[in-house]
Amino acid sequence: MSSQNLIRLTYASTSASASRGGGTAVDPEIGRILQACKTNNPKREIGGVLHYGHGYFLQVLEGPEKDVDALYQKISKDPRHQDVRTLDERRVDERRFPDWSMKYVPMESDIERVLKRHRMSAFDPYRFDLNMIEEVIEVLVGSDAPNQNPDQDYGRGIGGFFKRLFGGA
């Protein structure tokens, strides 16, 4: 794939099923989203990372421009997402998440430290400027995902904890 059509799109959305009180609880719906990403994204050469906290999604999609744009349009119409908003879109020469159809990073202390540095008490990606988006992406790139295996089988065959976490898919 030529780098001239490789893009990275970062967006925020609000979970339709969010209970804004909790920051770390993982809804079983996230497990279904991740399983769909694992199944569909490699066919389109799309990768990225998904972060969920305080009822908000922050997702980075990277891949061929036409495929990322098509997926983003689909996400924009998905009833699980509300108030879908592009935070950043840019052409890139290389991928930040080359081994992940969709890496998932739950709310964690590294993200909380970034929030504190920016005087934010809760995760709210709609309030992020471009510098903060880059800071958060750096944290997500370096974070250990559950089970630490690229393109793991989210929710199936990886122990009772992940079955509970992702709804036993």
C-alpha cells in the first residue's frame, strides 16, 4: 500500500448505553465491537486503537483513506455511538498500530496522569486539543492491551476474566 493514501482518523463519540458515573466498567457491547473489528478490519487493512472511559469512546483508525472513510461513515450511523465527532484526520507515512485490527485500552492510570496534567478531572475527548490527542495516542501506543497479544481473540478462549469483561462472546 502506498503511504500517500494511508490516513489516521481520530474521533470521539458518546456511548449510547453509557452510565456516566463509572470510568472503568466495560460494557459487553465493547466486546462485540472489538470482535467485529477483528473480523472485518484486516480485510480492509484497517487498524487502530479504541479507548473507553466515563461513557466516551476515543478511537483511532488507520488505513487506506477510502476504507477508513467508509468505516467512519458506518460508525457515524451506528446506534451504539452518539455525537460522533472527528477530532483529527491526517495523511501518515506509517502506522502507529501495525499489529492490531483494533487494540483496546481501558481507562488506566497513564491516561489519568495525562488528564491531570491538562487539569481535567474526567476523560472527555471532546475537550482535547491536537496536542492532548497526540499525548493520549502515545499512551495508547505504549499501553499493554489485555493479554498483550496483537489481534487476540477478544472474549473467547482466553480465560474467565475476559469472558466476564467482554460478555462471554
